[in-house]
Amino acid sequence: MSLESVLRKEEKYLINLVDCRRYEDTLEKLMLQDKHSEGGRYTVRSLYFDSLNDRDFVEKQQGLSVRKKIRLRIYDPNSLYASLEMKQKQGEQQMKRFLRIAREDAILMTQGIYTPLLKYDHPFARECYSLMNIEFYRPKTIVEYKRKAFVAKENRIRITLDSDIRATESCMDLFAEHLSLYPVLDQAHIVMEIKYNGFLLNYIKDLVKDVNRSSLSVSKYCLGRNISFN
């Protein structure tokens, strides 16, 4: 099982349903849909971990330029594996590292047991094991949403449109067929993320400059902690 990493810039916006439809129509002509989007939107489910004192949440809320978050991600409750991911913000750049781990190991992690990481021969797995034990990381929330994603070969640009964002802080069963989830964002809004390396190509700039949007600083993880912190 191989470790992968991505270093890129990310811009995040809230857009309305009308503009979302305009985007989809145009993006389908200019870009390729990613492999998961060929049948339309697909489901993304992530379980987020945080330290005993919710350090990652607090650092995000404070807007620190260097911060991180750790999660397990799946696209199907019947999947035989999950993606262990760490996202680290470094100024304007975001570094994401991810490692595919077996379903049974991911289940143990959702119970706060991280020893299965030691059997993966990757420094990243050992780093996560050490960090999550030393700082007493525990599962905090599951966030699920529908995504449609577009990719361009140039500059590794990726644009995602995320809707129906829901969460739970009461059940950490990542592989459950049915979770009791509650909405954490107005259903009339879509989260649009633009992810790219280096610079944004002109045709993407032209595409987004006139659309009614507002910059979004809150993360899906923070949305998922809605009940605990409100």
C-alpha cells in the first residue's frame, strides 16, 4: 500500500444553487469529471480526529497559518479500505498525505486504537501513530456530503462542488450503512473548492470571477463540531 502526497493551494467559496448549475454546465464542457463523478454526484464520508483539548479545531478557528487535521475517508460503507489522511496548512499551501489502510484497521482507529498503524511500513503511519497517542487523539465527528468533481490536466487543477453537508458527533461508526446525520449548512448553498498548484489558469479565473460567491473560512470539520461548540 503506497503513500501519496499532494502540495497545492486551495480556495473555498459558498455559492448558491443557481450559480452551481451554471458552473456545472460550463465545467462539463471545459474539464473532465473525475473517476467518481461519471455517474453524477458521489458520497464522501470522513471521520475526523482531534486531540484531547481539541487543538486542531481551536487552531483552525484562530486562523493560524500552520495547522493540521487528521481524518479517515471512505466513499462507500462497503469499502474494504479507508484513506488515512493528514492535511497540513503551511501559509498559502496545503500539504495532504494519505495512506490506504485495511477496513479492519480503520475500524479499530474509530475506537481510539492506533496500534494497527505500526504494521504499515511507512514513516507517515508511524508519525500518525505517535502523534495520535502522545496528544490523545480521539474520534470527534463524521461529516458526509455529496460531491461532483472536475479535473484539468494543466497545473493539476481540481474543482469540487459539495452539497448536502451533514454530520454527527454521537456515532463514530464510519462504515455504518445508515447514519443519523443532521444538516450543518444551509441546503441552499454549495461549497466550491478550487485546488491547484502554482498559478490558476486564465480560463478558470474567467469562469469564476463573475459568479456571486463569498469566501468560506470555516472547514467541514468545524461545521461537524457544530453542537459541541455551540
